[in-house]
Amino acid sequence: MQEDVLLTQDELDYIQDVQQSPQFDVADALPSLLVNGDSRVQNLLTRLVADEQVTLQAHFNNQQISFPLQVIEDEFHTLHLQLGAPEIYEDGPRLRPWRLPLDHPIALLNADGQPSGLWVCDISFKGVLVELRGLPEAPDQFELQFAPGDIEPIELKGTQRRQINGTKAAYHLGRSAAEDIERLRDYILQAHSRVHPELHTQPAA
């Protein structure tokens, strides 16, 4: 008597196709970082992350890198810790956000995608230094788009902090939406990896 077959040949073929697909990558399917500890520690960490703003901090070459932690729930209702794009600070007499100096100023764009007269010289996740071009003075506030390279424009809302020599002005980005600041942090992280490849490059096995 023929044994009961758990999977049909078509089902077996489908599983093999999925496993051999270039989209199926075990490294992508498995988490790259596991949080170990006894159940009390894990429960405490999960409760803190769910109720409070919790960060993971590291220090490297006079820089402080702070990763926000979030609790996410997957389709199986299992909770996972997720790292957000980090906030990068410079150590010194006063801790301040790491600023990315641009090789060439980039225009902030208006809603029509046209240069606004404010050109970004350097930028952090908290503020931006701009050069004035064709403007009699720096506006007190702006709502413009930052679109370096090929990335989708990031909506930024700036409030003027100070003017410098009548040709530049510094703005705080605290009014910007959280999702836009998250995208800005991700952009700065990519730029940071180019400036400090020794930190971001995976060591050879």
C-alpha cells in the first residue's frame, strides 16, 4: 500500500523554486542582531521600549552614535526590537549633532521643485546651515524640500537661529515631521559611512 504523501510534487517544486530564487536570502530572513538575556531582562527591556524612548549608544573616535529602539509586531503577533537610523553626535566641550559638510551647496526647493534662494552648506538631523542667494535677508522660517542626488525629496521645516556675516543663516529643524527627520537621519548615516568607512565596512571573515 502506498504511503500517504505529505506534499505533492507540485508543492515540492514550488518550495525548491522559492529557495533557489535570488529574492530568497537566508541572511535577509534571519535577524542580524539577537538580544540575549534571561526572561526578566527581556521583559523589562520590552516594557521600557514600548513605554519610553530607549536608545542604544556607542562611542567611536570622539563621536557618540545613538540608535533609537522600537518594538514592532510581526504577522505572527511576535514582538521584536527594531533599530532606527542613528543620531550621530560629535564629542567635545558641548555635545552637538554631527554635521555633514557638502562638497557643493545644494538648493532647498520650493513646492514647484525650483531653487528657493536657500542653499545647504552643511546639515545634521537637528539643523542646517544655508547660504543666501538672491535674497535680501534670511526668512524667519521655511518649509522647503531637501533633495540631494536621486533621493526622494525630504520635507524640512526650519526656524532661524542666527545669521552669519549677512550671507549665511543657521536653522533648527525641530518643526519637521518625525518621518522626514527619520529619512534625514538615514541620509546622514549613508553619508557618514562614506566619510568614516572604517566604522561601517564589515570586517573580513
